[in-house]
Amino acid sequence: MKKIKIGIIGAGKIAERLHLPSYKETKKAEVIAICDVIRNKAERLAKMFNIPNIYTDYKQMIKEGGIDAVSICTPNYLHCEMTVFAANNKKHVLVEKPMALSIKEMKKMINVCKKNNVILMVEQTQRFDPAHEVFRDLVQSGVLGKIIAVRGKLGHSGPEFWSDESPWFFDKKKSGGGATMDVGIHILDLIRFITGKDIDSVSSIMSNLVKKKLKLEDNVASVIKFKDGTMGIFETSWTTSPYEVTVQVYGEKGKAIVSQANYDPQRIRAWKVDPKNPYNTVEEIKVKIPKKSRHINPCVYFVNCILKNQKPFIDGVEGMKSMAVILAAIKSAKTGKFEKVRI
């Protein structure tokens, strides 16, 4: 059996906590190289995960490392240039969210990968939560009837508590923004995934309410208009403790909520009503949530897409559609108006 040989670019917490453990869950791939500009960071993860080759220059790793694909786990502003270089050297690309910091960059990434016939996938973890997969099936089954409104929130206490060695999160030139870029993209993409709907326009307010030293927004509230008229709201935060991911969907025949929280084992609640007496008649919808994603995890899915020569369901175009909403939200916070989502 052919094994896909992986190179990791960036030896930070996302590589340590997500990419490297995830690749271990398949026999179809092996991580044979890791790169970081700070060599001792790469050495530490190489020792932890038994990676034979260490680099400080990602271009050298791509050219000489004998790899088939890369996981790009670097600060946001580097995603485009690294994707383009990898694709031009015929390497498949799994890039961390957010995909890039501008529509121009994202289109360049998509076009270069298409030209070189390599897969481009954006790592959006929330799509691989088994509860979110089941919830999406529920919503799209029609049991709730026509969807009228959606609201979602994703918040945590801030990246400094998740990755204490990554100051780039708070450098706007490198990150592209505060909570909006870091976790806003997660909840917005999750809403798009669950509903299967595209967004027409967005209006946002952003504020720094707690982390005054950062000079970046730590809280965001946005109103979204879907292209089919559905109404929506999403919120994101670097000041929410404990961690929360919640999506609520309201339909003509009922409503449902999915949550991701260690302290709440009841992850999905859903109810439908009797149309003849919707005010008081409620029937709970029972669902079963598997322990694992139907795709195992994002990295295993990426490997399987390579082996099958299959387009990922979160490819460059999908990644760009979600990021386009975030960019419109950032613009709206400055103009005070609804802004069209433009690609």
C-alpha cells in the first residue's frame, strides 16, 4: 500500500495538538519531515512524534524532503506564499484556517493548485465533529421545515491560554485581526456547513472589552443575511469561559440546538411541533451521535482525498466563501453598514 509522505510546516500548538496526532490515526500516511524557523521547536515535536527529518527552511523541505503533501500550520499571513510554493512543486496542501488574508491571495492559491493538479484543503475542525455532522443531517433532512433563522456562537478565553508561545496572534499584520480571524471563521464556517446556505451580506460590531493591551477586538457580534432570505446571527469571543460552541436553528416545524462543551453531555437537542397547535405541542427528536467523525479527522480525510484523487468538501473555494464573509464583517465594523459578501 502506498503511503502518503507528509511534511509539517510550523511546529506550534496546532501541529502538536491536531495535525500530528491526527496523521497517527491512519496507516496510509506518515509524517517524515517537520520544519520551523526556530529549530528547537521542530526538534521537540520530531522527538515527540518520531519524525526523522528536521528543517528550518520550508522551501528546502518541499524540494528535498521526499514528501507528497504538506500541512501548513503557520501564522495566517504566510499561508498564501507557502501554498503557492508547495503547489508549484507538485505537493498537495492542507492549510490551516483562515485560508488567507485577502480574496486576491485565496484566488491565487486556488488557481495555482488547480494548474498543478494538486489538492487544496482548508482545515476547518468544526466540520469534523461527529455531533456537527449529525446535526447537519438533521437540519437538511427537512424535519424542522423551512429554515427561518440561525444563530451561533464560538468563544474561548483567548489564544494565550491555548498557545502561550504564539505572540503572532496579537500582531494584526500577521494574523489579520483578533477574535474575528481566530475563531469567528470557525463559527461562520460551521453555520455555512450546517445550513448549506450561502450568505449575501453581513453587518458587524467589534469591540475590545477586556484585553485592552492587545489593541485587537476580543468580542464580535454580527447579523447575516442569507441569499435565500434566511436570517442569522453569529458571535465570537476571546473572553468566553468556559469554552463554547453553539448553533441554534429555527424552522417552521421546530427548532434544534447543538453544543460543544465538556461540561454538557447532552450535545444535541431538537424538537418538532404539531402545525395545528404549534404553541404548546412539542415532540423531542432523538438522535444518536457516534464517537468518531465519519471521516475520522481532517488529516485522515485529506490523505484519503489524495489517494482517491477526490475534491475535499472543504476545498479552496469553500474556504474562500467562508473567509469572504469574515472579510465583509471586518469591513462592516469600520463602515457601520451592511456589506455585501464579494468573491
